[in-house]
Amino acid sequence: MYVGCYATHLMLCAIGILFLSIADAFFTLNILANGGEELNWFMAILIEDSVEKFVSFKLALTSLALLLLVIHHNVQLTGRMRVRHLKYMALIGYSALIGYELHLLELAAGY
């Protein structure tokens, strides 16, 4: 069922993912400035072309995916798993990624 008003926790999750995506872009650029390497070949091409393109594309892609996940949050995927569970998994995954990036930045700083 599609609705025009969504639960607060679903929207907070989506906003959290968007902010973590912004942090990921920022930390990625800092890691690259400290000698790191972008492993995603497509993002590496965007970064080489323009940092603005990289950030814009990353945020647009994340926003579009979140929009689709929010709209379809009640769709059942398998058994008891619904689309909204994918958002929670993305939030956990992004949180772990940010933790890893902070660790890499600490290593680069020599702490």
C-alpha cells in the first residue's frame, strides 16, 4: 500500500543514510588526499574528472535510491523481509563504512 505520509522512524532512517553518504564523500576525498585509492572504478573516473561531479553523482544516486526505498517501504521481498529492512541494513552498512574510513584517516595521520 502506498501512502502520502510516512512514519517518522522511516524518514529519520532515510535522512541518516543521506547524511552518512555526505560524510562518506567527504571522508573519501580526505583519504584520497592522504594517498588512498578509490576502489570503485566508476567513482574513480568521476573523481579524476571533477570532485563536483563525484559528489553530485553520489548524492543524486543515494537520494534517488532512498526515494524509491521510502515509496516502496511496505513491499514484501521474501518471507518476513520488506523493503524498509533494506534501509535499516543500508544505515548499518554506512555506519560501519564511516567507522572504517575514520580508522583509515587515523592511520594516515599517524596516531
